[in-house]
Amino acid sequence: MARPRGSRSGIRLPEPHYDAPNWKPRHNPWLVAITVTLATFMEVLDTSIANVALPHMAGTLGASTEEATWVLTSYLVASAIVLPISGWLMQRFGRKRFYMSCVVLFTISSVMCGLAASLPMLIFFRILQGAGGGGLAPSEQAILADAFPISKRGQAFALYGMAVVVAPAVGPTLGGWITDNFTWHWIFFINVPVGILSLFLTQRMVEDPPYLKAGMNRKGKVDTLGLGLIAIGVGCLEFVLDKGQEKDWFGDRMIVTFTLIAAFTLIAFVWWEWQHEDPIVDIRLLKNRNFGTAVFLQFVLGMVLFGSTVLIPQFVQVLLGYTAERAGLVLSPGAVVLLCTMPIAGRLVSSHKLDPRLMVALGYAATAIGLYNLTRLNLGISYGEITLMRAFQVIGLSFIFIPISTLNYVGVPRDKNNQISSFSNFARNIGGSAGTALLTTFLQRTEQTHRQALGSHVLAGSPQYESFIEITKAALMRLGQDSDHAAQLAMGSAWQTLGRQASMLSYQNAFWALSVIVALLVPLPFIMRRPPPHGGPAPDEAAGH
């Protein structure tokens, strides 16, 4: 029988230091990257693909549209709870095992969602699906951080970025097409072959690095209080962000209650985890200048990415009368732009020819200009114009996402990679929820203000108002309406036009506010430390020794 390597007497010698920076996966890192991107793309796609199918689900399951929104809320809440604790779960149970468990849970839940015969059943399985999906993106980012040396992480994160940035833009289009041509059930069934393929490839390609295996052997007592606090706190926070506008925010007793619970439990969680020896979420990582800044920048990136992805389809559907599928197609060219710019940004980061902090600053500047350009939206805009405006708006996102993902790890020990990936993904997702909630509220409040301002100029007897009424009345009478009915319809048309104008102005204001917020962030990346030059020792790898 063969003796263990490095032993003459048949006694196994100690393994080399588990945090050795020269560890490499047995398989080609790019095959590993493609493998883990499959399931991540599938999961991120599911956060937006179901949006356009809600009316169909409600009709099939005998529920109201408001009740059907729980299909989205349940998924988001479950995913938000798992995201911040996924780093701890990877460390405790092994990253590969945790990742494959998430894929299995997500795939089986997708089948059950497609087979659900009632709304409560669908919501229950969406909760399980969100729990499985919440761990996929952080796992992939941590796997890529370990599989690739720091000099090539930029290109690796470009592939990862295609999943987490492009998928939300593709989701509404694909969801609309599937719903219009098949049934909403297939929105969930399409996950099954992807999940099976992902499991097969993951089993063969992905492996845990030695330092992670060594950490698994040092399991301590589970921080049950920390787990309970973050589950309750994040769940309540996500509920408030998702349902706040619908329930008139703090005018609703339930929203007030959930807000107070979220605030109390999250504050208690931060205090508890800060002093805990083996925390669920290592809050102290935020003391690292790079990571603390990156978390904030990821939060704002989520606000911009998800916020604009909601606003543009909403604008063209509500004010321009687009179908769900056509509204999704408005976003598709932007996804193509991201597919083209992600590899470019990855190469620039990996080449070390350009300071990644400068790339982030330029990315925010380009995004601010793109958002400001969207303030030119009007009721007569063509499909081609708004599509080009969307494509221009997303050009800078690749040059934000990839450098930030790389700067995340500068100066942080390698054994904290799991925590970093889960924390940064959590920040981006919560930013997306917060951005969507705040923008929706902003739209409603500013629309009311514009209605009042415009309405003050619509006075009986004013030349503009009387001219509009006479022209509309004459057109209606030519179509066969009698004089009195035509006059009533003309007045109704005047107020309808006023409402559309007020709504249009509120969208312009929302994009203006987003552009100002993003512009203020341009100098912030220079707070961070620059990564080491190509070929130099990586602080995150060296710090673990």
C-alpha cells in the first residue's frame, strides 16, 4: 500500500500551512468560474423575471394583484436573511457543500413553485427558493476570489458581474416572453435543467481551499442569538422596504411595528457581533478602509442598478402604453452594453495600467451623466431614443462594479473571503430594495406636487385651457359625439393630460435626484488603498500568515 506523501515510516506528516498563498484549484479557474456563474445567473434572474407575470399568477390562482405581490416579497425577505449569514455558513459547513445545497434547494423549490396550485403554496415555496438563492452569489464571489490570483481577479469578476448585473436587465424581457407565449409556470421550470447541470459541474470542478477545510475542523458553539437577531432584523427591514409605499409607510401601524423591531434587533445584532469571538457576521471588517468604503459603494450601486431597472419599464408601461415584453426590450440593449464593457473593465483592472480607484470615479461620473440624460424623457419619446438613453446610462456600471469587487479584498486576510463576499452582496441587494422603495415613494409624492402646481394653471376662462377644450370638443363632435357629451369628455381629457404631465415630471425629478447622488460619490473611491502592483505580494494573501 502506498505510503502518505512526505512520510518514510508510514505516519502522515502535518499538512502545509493552510493559508499558503500558492494554492491553486486542480481544474482550470475559468472552468470553475463558468460553472459557478450558471446557478448565480439563474438565481439573480429570478429576482426580476416574475415581476411581469404577477397579473397572470393572480388570475390563475384566484388572488388579487396585491396578494400576488407576496410572491416577490417572500422571495426577497428569505434571500435577504440568508445573504449576510452565508459567509458564516460557508465557513462552518464548507463552501462547496453549502453552494451545492443552495443549488439543490433552489432547483427543487423552483419545481414546486411551478406546480403550486394555490397562492399560499406558491409563497411557501418562494420562501424556500429565496433561502436557497440567497447563498449562491456570495458563494460564487468567494470561490472566484480563491480560485484566481489577485492579478487576474478583475477578469474573473467580469464574468461574475455579467450574472449579477446583466440578469436583472434580462429578467423582465424573458419573463414577458415566456408568459405571453407559454404560461407563468415555465418561469420556474426553466431553472431545472440549469440547476441539474450546475450540480453536475460543481461536483467535478469546484473544491474548497485548504485553509477553508482547516477552518471547518475548528467548529465552535453556534451563535444562536446572533442568528436570531439578524434573521428577525433583516426580515423585518426587507418587509418594510418592500411594502412601505403600498401601505403608506408610517401611516400604517404594521409598518411602524416592523420598523421598530428591525431597528432594535439590528442595533442589538451589531453590538452583540462586535464583541463575539466567533461572529455570524464579522462586523469588525468594516474597520478596514477599503472594505468599509466598498460596502457603501456597493449599496449605492444597488440603488442605481435596481432603481433604474424599475423606473424605466414603469415609465414606458404606465405613460407610453408599452406591453410588458416591449418594456423589457427597452432594457435589453443595456444588457448587451454591459456584456461588452464587463470584459474591458476586467482587463483594465487585471492589467494594473489604470488605478482601479480612478476607474470607479470615472464610472460614477459616466453613470451620473447617463442618469441626468434620462431627465429628457418626455411623453413623445420614441422607442429607439429611450433604448439608446438606457444603453448610455449603463456604460459606467461595469467600471464601478468590477474595480469595487477587486478593491473589496485589499488588506483583508484570505480566510475572510467568505465574509467579504456575503457582506458586499448583502449591501448591494439591500441597496436595491431601499432604492426601489425610496424612488417609488419619491415618484408618488412629487407627482402629487406637480399635479397641484399644474392644476393651479388650469383655470376655466384661461386662453390655453379654453383653446384645448374647444379643439378637443370639435374633434369629438366630428367623431359623432353630441355637444354636451363632447364637452365633458374634453374636460376629462384635459385632466388626464395634466396627470400624465405631472407623472412625467416626477420621473424626470427622480432621475435628476439619482444623478446628483451618484455625482457626489465621484471622489469617494480615493479613500481606498490601491491594490499592489502586478506580481507584488497581495495584502489579503499575506495577511493570513
